[in-house]
Amino acid sequence: MNGPPVPHRPDVTLTDLRAEHGRPALGLGTARPRLSWIARPTGATPPAWRQTDHEVRVTAVPVVPGAAPRAWTSGRTGSGDSVLVPWPAPDLASRERVRVQVRAWSADHPDPTAWSAPLEVETGLLHPGDWAAVPVGPDWEEEPGTDHRPALLRREFHLPGPVARARLHVTAHGVHEVEVNGTRVGDEVLAPGWTSYHHRLRHRTHDVTAHLREGANALGAWLADGWYRGRYGTHGGNHDLYGTRTALIAQLEVDLADGRRVVVTTHPGAGADGGTWRAAHGPITAASLYDGEEFDARLAVPGFSRPGFDDSAWAGVRGYERDPATLVAAQGPPVRCTRELRPVSVLTTPSGATVLDFGQNLAGRVRIRVRGNAGDRVRLRHAEVLQDGELCTRPLQRARATDTYVLAGDPAGEEWEPRFTMHGFRYVEVTGWPGRLGEEDVVARVLHSDLERTGWFTCSDERLNRLHENVVWSMRSNFVDVPTDCPQRDERLGWTGDVQVFGPTAAFLYDVGGFLASWLADVAVEQLPDGTVPWYVPMIPAEFWDPPQPGAVWGDVAVLLPAVLHERFGDTGVLRRQYASARAWVDLVERLAGPSRLWNTGVQLGDWLDPAAPPEEPAAARTDKYLVATAYFAHSARTLARIAGVLGEEADAARYARLAAEVREAFTREHVRADGRLSSDAQTAYALALAFDLLDEPRRETAGRRLAELVAQDGNRVATGFAGVNLVTDALTRTGHDATAFALLTETGCPSWLYQVSMGATTTWERWDSLLADGTVNPGHMTSFNHYALGSIADWVHRTVAGLAPAAPGYRRLLVRPRPGAGLTAASARHETPYGPASVAWNRRDGELVVDVDVPLGVTATVDLPGRPATEVGAGHHRFAVPDAVPALPGPGAPSALQPT
Ligand code: BGC
């Protein structure tokens, strides 16, 4: 048979085509979404293929099927880029849906790949003028300065024909859930999340085509205080942070099959079709993020979001002003329930209380199935730990963390989960449960931003695996729309220092590109005109820090976090968008330091939570806070110089490189003594000086040796707080003290990473000793069991224990440099890089160290194994074997003065 000639294609297929950060693909907030794709080999052996050119094809998807589609192609672009490639086609319009495909060439092959599978993307409302909706909320009187009972809103409307496509663009002042004709829209939790609301309020676009029908329809919404006006903040917090009234902002756009468009928006008074919004109280009698929710099922309003419901007794609504230019499309995934956990046991405490143990500390809430009489009241009180066998709620400070459900008395049973609160907990005390409480009646719903998991680590030491698992759980618990410090007490703020140190770990474990880019936009808008970065973002007033003061480590997030996103995701756009913010920070510190180049002034948290600091003085660290500040100044100035270089800002690159060199010199002058020791002879001081490359030889070598000595003197116990915790092991390995770094990692005495594990931790703690060795909770005022900062060592574990590190932005080059520690027989790390999956796995076998490396197509790796010169390899699977020289463990250290008794 003679068919048409089959074109000879390279053995490569383009997959994973995505726009911007991948999700959401509906309601994109830009007319020029950047595109990324992955080239994968189709056969077992990867070809020597490396993209040198590509073409993008864009086809409009008409709303009404059958209309002639518009098509556009970029032609061959000559570009080898495949990560966040600039949009090659004309600007998209609002609400435009297109199908995108790409194909690519390699220099070694005459033919392109086949066209990729199409990606469909659709823009949302891109221009302020697209918004006709205004915020509306109930028109009843409400007292400011207190909690409020959530409201229900509803409106009916008529569709004069069959529906082709319907989109709901929605957000709120407060938190909301929307229903259409009795069906909940989407599965988002605590929408619209939390941003710096005055400047940026995110909205999302939902496809509600399937929810609607010709004829009568209804929209309904639940609306609660949330971050907008609910009590929030430390020391009791404040109400009304953004306003005194909650409101829904919704715009439903329905394209009918006959080409007509019907738009239903939130508005006060009667709409063009005569329809009005109405408001009433529903069954939620109280809802607070910190305190919990109360739901009286006897007050349920069945059918309120269906047409035909009688709302004649409902109140009217009021409209409010909001500049639509401040409405922005979400850039990352929403908060969702990502898994459910059943209790591992139901305990009866010494006092006789019933307590559920979920076996895992987490952020979320509990769903119950219960049967009983109308008016029975079930109360759920949450906590992270038990003390003396009872629920220990002291660490929650002023968060009541209590949910209450009042039964309607349905003989078939009732199911309930709170809507507008969440808690950090492992244990739940249940009171008032009618009948017998079984493990099958309750389930913990784990809530966090639904990011894509991209990084894994495992090794032959189960304790390290548990530590790593704890790091992942603390990340999950605190990547809840905002990168928070903790999920349980009355805090849960976007502390800038915490995510500054944890950023690289986060970027390995999950795809946080969109999530953190969005948060950084808030950092920029919250920055004061002089460049001061608030201690937490979104900024909320607190007596003790209003206006905020500039502080090192925390404020440096403005420079260091965009650099992490560039290093890990190849995102140059975020560098450009954050450039002014990053510069403003370094310029401010330059002014504060003055000609001495030493930042020796102001409020500094320094090496926060040094384990030697007394419980009530967390900033009283061994390392001088101004040494920390100057070291960070040098590091941020140098990082900014690099960012300027990437952006082609040559004059700035030279200026900040000069500044960094001057600060480095000043650091040596001020903080290095004649004998080579630092002015603070403490782990964090050396960690900063070495990891930030602030010393020349021979001082560098002396400092490395001194750091190793200090660790040994400390009995291999860690002696850093937040400012050194992510750096100390790097400082050791960079100066040749691999075994000491590994001894720090595997120490189990207090303080250490594995002390927490040995005490049964299932998340990483705020304090090295949040739980004391005698099983009591640390008496310090702040004692969380779910903070991620101390878990930031995981980045070093991935890069150095397993040996998988980025060597060029977006992992376009890899550095494979495992340094197997004594006692481990195997370790591996895997990461979904923007170019595809990369992994390193090593095993000790019969005197050999066998290392398996997988390199994605288009990527090269430098493989640097102990005892042999580094080599370069290309895509594919590679196996190496070198003689296994097990490094000697450093001798057992002296017992630490800090070991709890
Ligand atoms: C938070 C931290 C934060 C610190 C700074 C604490 O209350 O939980 O993690 O960085 O305050 O003061």
C-alpha cells in the first residue's frame, strides 16, 4: 500500500503546555500569558535533541460552536526557550478563549516535533471597564468593632434561550461561597483568600454553563467576615481591618446559543431586568477565622439559591464603592481540601473528656456525620498537643478554635463542616455528641492552597524521612493563600522572615511560582515610600509596629525571594515586576547604614529564637543582631546586582556589586577579629559569613574550622535561630566540613532537628523545644507546633544529602553533588523541574557508591562525586560508581548546656 509519505519526526513529544503558572487556565488576568512546555523523549533512550527553535499556533475558540475560528501562527521564532516564553501572538481580549499548540526543532534534526496537544486558555475581565458589578451587602444595621453573623444573598433572573457558555467572575469584601440553582460553584475554600485588600482584591472566574438553564435561574451566596472585617492580628487583634461592611462582587455573563449575552451583576436596587438582590441571616450564627464557627441546623434555609424561593421576608441590600482597577485575577491555585484523615484513635482523657487523635498535626477543619435530636449541640475544640493527657490550648493564645453544630434532628442523620473558619490541630475534643461517637463519624479535612507537588526526598534513615515529611506538612499547613507563620494561634500572618528562609525549600517541594509571585505583589504594594518592608504582608496595624520599622532577614524577602523564584522556576518576569521593590529595600538599608556600610541601628529581630534565648526573650540571641543585619545587607546588595544583570540594568548591576563589595569589606573590618574569630563567636555568625561569602581566604578557612569546632563543642546540637537555620549546614559543606554538617542533621539531643522527631513531632515546630523533654509544653508565650522556618534545612538536604541542585535558572543546568553522610546507605531526591523530571538516587553497595542520575531533555548536569573529577552529562539516565569512602563521624560532642532535663 502506498499512502502519503510519513514525515520523519524526532523521537520527542512536547507535553505539559501551560500558560503562566499553569493554574488557573480559566480567567487568566493577562492579555499576554507566557507559555511553557516540556520536551520528553518518546522512546526509552533520549535523543541528542535540544530545542533550538519553536513555533506557536493560536486558534480562537468561538463561543458559539460553528462560527469560523480565527487562527494565528508565530512562524519559526528562532528561540530555544521553553519556560515562561513571552506570548508570541496579538494581545488577547477580555473573555477570549484560545487553543494554543507548539512545536519545536533541534539543530540536529531537520524536522520539527509534532504539534503538542492543545492547551485551552481563557482570559477573564482584563480591564476595569469590563466590570459592571458593584459590591453589595445586607442593608441592616451592624455595629462596627465586633463579630457579625454571616449573611445569605440571593437574586433570581431569567434566561431567554439555551445557554452556550456562562462565566461567573466573583469576589467579596469578606469570604464567600456561591451557589447557582442550588449547586455550589467550585470547591474553593475561604475565597477570595487574603491580599492587601485596599490595593489588590483577587477574583476568580468559574465555568457555570452546566449550572444554568433556559428560563428561571437563581444565584445565592454565603458571606462572612473573614480577613476583611473579622478579628485578626496578635494581642487580641482588631476588627474591621479593611471595612465595616461585607459585600459580594459578582458578575455572571451568559452567552446564549443565539449569540445574545445576558449579564447579571451585584448591584443595589433593581437591575435592568427588574431583579433585585435580597439578604437574610442563615444558619451560621457566628464565624471567625480564629474562634471557629457556630451553625444552627434548625435555621437552615433550604432552596435559597433556587428559583421560586420565597424571599419576600428578606431584607434589601446596599451598594458600596470599589475601584474596579483594584480587582485582579488570581495567579495561583485556590485553597481546597486536598485530603481527608480519619482519627487514629478516640481517647478518653483523665478528666473524662472525649478527644479524637488524627495522628497528624494539620491545618483544616473537621466534617461530622451525626444523628440526634433537634437542639442537640456538638462542640469541637481543636488543639495541637495534649499535656497531662488533656487538650492543651494555651499555645492558641486568643484563638478559641471551637466549632459548634446544633442539630436539626433529621432522623436520616446530618452532615456538617464549617465554611468560614479553619484551625491548626491534631486533637479535637468533642462534647455533646448524641450517642456513640465512632471513628467513621468524623474526618479531618486538610486545607491549603492546592499547589502541585514537585519535590520528594527519601533515604535509608526513617528519622530523616519523618523530618522531611514534617517539613512538607508544615508547608501544607502554612501555604494557605498567604505564606503564614503558623495555622493555629491568633496570628497566622504572612511573616516575611519565615518565608524568606523557607522559600528555596518551598520551591522544591511544590510549584509555588504563582502563589509567591502573587504574595510578592502584596509585598511591593505594602512597602512604605522609604522602602521599609513590613514584618508581615498583608500588613495589618499593630500598636507595637505601626508604622513598621525596617528589619534585616525579614525585609530582605523583597530581594531574596524574587531571586529564588528566578533560580527555581526561570521566572524573569517576577524579577522585573519586583525590581523597584527590591531596589527600594537595598537603597533604604544603604541610607540607614550610611558611609560606614554597617547596619548598626534600629529594631532588629536578628537570630530570632536562638535556642539559648530565654523563652520570653526570643530575640536575645548569641549572635549580635547588627552583625546579622550587615551580613544580610551585603547579601541582598549582591543578589540585587545579579538581578540587575539578568534584567540588563547594567549601571545598577555595577553600582550594587560595588556596594556589596564595600559592605563585605566593612563586615570584615567590624566583625572579624585578629585571630580570625568573629565578633560573635556563635554558629549563626559563621553561618552567615560563610554562606554569604563575606570572607576572603585564609579567613574563610579559619571561620569554617571555627564553626565546625563550635558545633562539636555544642555536642553537634544546632545553635541557630531563624537567621542561621537555613545556612549553617551549607556553611559547613562549603568549607569542607561535610561530616560535621551531617552530624548536626542527625543529632537527636535538644536542640536539633531530630529531637523534634524523637518527641513524636508530625510537623516542624516554632521553637527547637516547643515540647520539652519532660513532655510539657514550652512555657514561652509563643509556642507553635507548626512553623516552617526551622524546616528550611530541607533545601540543603535535597541539594547535598541527595545531591540535586539547580545550577542555572529553572534547572536548565543541574548540579549533582551528593555528599553521603555516615550511617546512610541510600538517599534520593526527585524534582519536577520546568524542563521535566530530574532525579538523583545513590546507594552504598559492596564498597561502592552507586549513583543514578536522570536528566531531563534539553538539560545538562555537572556530576561531582566524591573522589573523582566532575563530569558533564546530557539528558537521560546515567549510572556512576565510585569507591565508597565513608566519611568518619565527628566524635561525640560534649553534652549541651541546653539539653532539657
Ligand atoms: C511569628 C514568627 C515571626 C516572629 C517575628 C512570631 O510571632 O510567629 O514566626 O517571624 O513573630 O517577630
